[in-house]
Amino acid sequence: MILSRALMQKSKNIFRIRLAAFSLALSGIFFVLFPVVRPFFDESSLRGAAEFASTSWVIAHALGMGGFILLTLGFLGVHTHLQETRGENRAFLALVLSWIGAGLTLPFFGAEAFGLQVIGQAAVNMNNPALIPLINSVRFGPGIIFLITGLMLVGFSTIVLASAVWKSGILPKWSGIPLAVGFALFIPLLQGNPLFQPIRIADGSLIAIGCILVAWYMLKRNKESLHNDKNEFPKLRQSLML
């Protein structure tokens, strides 16, 4: 009975880790698509207002929001994977920091996606460039404090996660570093200047590589653990029968 329960819990953890690895990899893809889909333009003109009102503006920021949500789900799986290792406590801290950071970041992304779209559409419909300064009123109001704090916490969570992976002894020590570096660069690169688009795509690609690396090594380790359990189960059952 005890052995059966232990195996059931192990199976649940394996499923959760697989789901988390998928979430982590998809998160990385979303962070690449965010600057690819996002329009980059002169934000002080009516033409820029039309870009704010575009569908691609909303889709891009929805991808960004999805990236943060999936990242936290991925961190949950990393914590599960690193249980009973030297990196467990740090993985838990990284998970909590990512939850808080994403929670503070998402409202700003929502305001960017939907608030600026409404302002841009109104400026275009009324042919009134005087409405465009309202965009900066939304961006640089109290919400900017949420954004900066949230992104700093998410960035710090990736550094803590990298240290947890380093200490764990079950994943390659270096595998968490690309993700941490990618997020360390994320805040200073949040610029709407068209010159920044290729740089932001490159940074998104680095984040994606970091996410996929951690996800890949989790799945690889998971597969090895499952194989070992299948080999050990008959021996354990036989020893209990004796």
C-alpha cells in the first residue's frame, strides 16, 4: 500500500513536470513573438496612433502576458523537479518571486494592450493628435512602479532559479544561466524605438533558449527517473513479498 501510494505520487509529479516543461518552452516562444509581432513606430504621430489601435498591438502584448503566466507555471514544475535536492529552497524562493513579479507586471501589460488601443483609436477617429499625450499619462503614471518592481522581481527570480539549478546536482549547472541573462537584459531593452526591435528579438530569443534548455533537461532527467523506477519496482515488490 505504501509503495503503491509512493508510485502514484511519483506518477503525478512526472505528469506535472512534463506539463511545466511544456509551459516553460511555450513561454520562451511567446517572449520571442512579443517583439516580432509588436509594431515599432513613431509614437508621437497619428500614424503611430493607428498602430496603437491595431490588432497586432493587442496580440503582441497578449503574447507578452502569456509569456509571464506560462513562466510561473514552468517555475512551479522546476520546484517540483528539484525537491529533495540542495536547490529545493532556492527553487521555492524563485517560484514565489516569479508569482509576485508576474502579478505586478501583468496589469501594466493589460493597460498597454487595451488602454493604449482605446486612446489610439479615439485619436484616429477624431483625427486629433492632441489625444496622443494621454498615452504617456497611462504609461508613466503609478502603473510604472508596478511594472519596474514586477520586472525586477521576475528578473531576480530567474537568477535565484539559476542558482537553484546550479546547486541541485541533477541538472547541468549552467543550464539556468541563459534564462537569467535574458531577463537581466529585458528591462533596459523595453524601448519602443524601431532601432530596438532586432535587439529585443535577440533578447527574446535568448530567453527562449534559456526556457527550452531548462525544459529539455527536466524532461530528460524525468525520462531517466521513470526508466529507473520501472527497473526498481519489481525488485522492491519482490523484497516486500519476502
